[in-house]
Amino acid sequence: MGDKAQGRKILVVAELRGETIHPVTFELLGKSREIVEHTGGEVYSVVFGSSIDKAKASELIHYGADRVFLFKDPVFSVLNPMLYAYNLVKLCREEKPDIILMGATCFGRSLGPRVAAALKTGLTADCIDLRIDENGELIQVRPAFVGNILAHIKTKTKPVMSTVRYRVMKAREKDESRSGLIIEKTAEKLFQDRIRLVGEAVPKRLNITDAEIIVAGGRGLGSAEGFKLLGELASLLGGVVGSSRPPVDDGWIRKEHQVGYSGSIVKPRLYIACGISGSPQHLFGMKDAETIVAINSDPSAPIFRVADYGIVGDLYQVIPLMIKEIKARRSSVG
Ligand SMILES: Cc1cc2nc3c(=O)[nH]c(=O)nc-3n(C[C@H](O)[C@H](O)[C@H](O)COP(=O)(O)OP(=O)(O)OC[C@H]3O[C@@H](n4cnc5c(N)ncnc54)[C@H](O)[C@@H]3O)c2cc1C
């Protein structure tokens, strides 16, 4: 990276899902603003899309970009990583950012390594935090050794590239009064015929990260059977089932349900923790939920320290009562 006094140029690679900008992009813009407030410099963003217009691209400015490079071309209707990478590498060679950030999503994971290889630089994947040291150097924080330690990584090669997990950083409030520059770019249309879209698969996987309501169970369930009860409550509330790590380790439920440090980070409106003690590793994944309800038979369980509502009791008595009450209220309304 250059001299601290020169400031930093950070490039956030925006991700589009259909017509919508994926929120991880706004989180990365928020973090980038925080960094340049410390080091000086500018936040750039780049977006590729077949139908994205200037109005949509200006959302990136409202969330923190000073400059947006807009590649609008029908070739970007197919997510062809070679084509995206080629254009991104070209842009990076022209603009010379010090730091390049993208989401640790399928998009970022597919694009990041290609771009890093072409720019002959390193890539720190799956970061959960980014900090600046006293010299203005970027420190990338990520779990290492199967999540047993948190590695603090400084990259020697430039630009510094990181992919960052969704929901670990805070987006800034949208500020429609922010102004910035939108620069339209012409796409190089290489490799177009290498990938052909034959249809879109509807993902069967659980998307716990975006769930608004999560009913999660822990070792206190005692067996895999307990998740059936949790599933009933979750479906009544229109939510999904989550889990702490022990039920996953014991094979009671699949890994994609796991919340926490080595699982998913969630920010639902409602998180009901059933038979979960509240270890730091679990709290890491759910502490930002809007409302936390804890059901635990041990009044001294640490989960009660973060809970908005705590129920001390046996979950096998409490949850059936909740289900009964919800059903009774629904039938009296309908
Ligand atoms: C590197 C590393 C990464 C980790 N990553 C994660 C992670 O991503 N997610 C995660 O969750 N953990 C993670 N862990 C594990 C973590 O340290 C804890 O061991 C784990 O969170 C404990 O899960 P638990 O709360 O379900 O179980 P316990 O701590 O055993 O708690 C069970 C709770 O259930 C209560 N209980 C028992 N019976 C009932 C009942 N009938 N009704 C009501 N309450 C009852 C008990 O009072 C107790 O509080 C990680 C650990 C390490 C070392």
C-alpha cells in the first residue's frame, strides 16, 4: 500500500441479484468509508449488469461510494466469471486501487481468485473483520485452523484483496443526499460463448442468513427428535430452524442450520434460543438479532444476559404451550 498520507483507494465490487444490489455490497461500502475516514482516500465501486441503470447505480453512492464504474451490457445477463474477471482486472489496472473488497458469496468466491491471480496478488478469503493498524495497513481477520483461532493477516502484495462474509459488517444508513460520480464503462466482450445459460436452478438449500425468524435448538434438546417440535413452532411463525454446534456435531441436524462462529451469522427480527447455553461462539452468530427469546432450564445460563425475554423452564413444556397459544389466537382471529 502507498504512503498513509496519500490515502487509500478502496474498490468495492458490487454484486447484483437480479435487479437488486446484494446487501453485502452496502456492508462493504460502510466498512470502506470507516477505513478512508481514518486513512484518507476514496471509495470506488464497480457494478456489472445487463439492465442496471444510473439510478440503481447511484444507490452505491448513497451507501458510501464516491465513484461508481458502471458496466451495463447484455453480456452480463449470464454470470460468466471469466468475462467479469477480465473487465474487473482491466479496470483495476487503470484505476490502481490499494484495496479490493467483495462479498464471500458464490459470486465473490468465484471472481476473487481469478482477479487475484491475474493481478499477481494475494487474496484473503472469508474475512470476518477488517481493521487498520497504526501505519494505515489493512489487517484482515479470518477464522483459521477449522475456526480454532482468529488469524490477523497483512498482505505483502498489492493490491490487497479480501472477500468478506455477509452480515459481519454494518451498512451505513442510506443517504440520498450523498453525491458522487458515475462513470459508464464499455465492456470487453471476451469469452462470451464459453458459458451458456440453460436454466436457473432453484436453490434447495436453507437460507438461514436472510431468515427473519429463527427457532434454534441446542444440546438441551437431548436428541434429534426435539427439532421436530422446533420445526412446528418455526413453521407456525413463518421462520426456519437454527442450531448450535453440538446438535450438528452429533448428526441431529445438517450443518447449514448452524449459527455461530463456525456456522452462519444471522440478524433475524426474532431469534428463539431453546436449550442453548449462550457460549461466545454461538453469540457471535446471533447477538445482533432484533429480539432474542431464550428458553433454558438453568436460570444462570449466559444466554439470559443477551436475551430480551427469558423463560426459565423445560423447553419440552414451554414450546408446546407456545404452539397451543399461537394456534388458539389464530383460530380466534380467523
Ligand atoms: C473454534 C470453535 C468454534 C465453535 N463454533 C460454534 C458455532 O458456530 N456455533 C455454536 O453454537 N457453537 C460453536 N462452538 C461450540 C461452543 O463453544 C459451545 O460448545 C456450544 O455453543 C454449546 O452449545 P449448546 O449451547 O447447544 O450446548 P450447552 O452449552 O451444553 O448448553 C445446553 C443448554 O441447554 C439447557 N437445557 C438442557 N436441557 C434443557 C431443557 N429440557 N429445557 C431447556 N433448557 C435445557 C442447559 O441448561 C444448557 O444451558 C465452537 C467452539 C469452538 C472451539
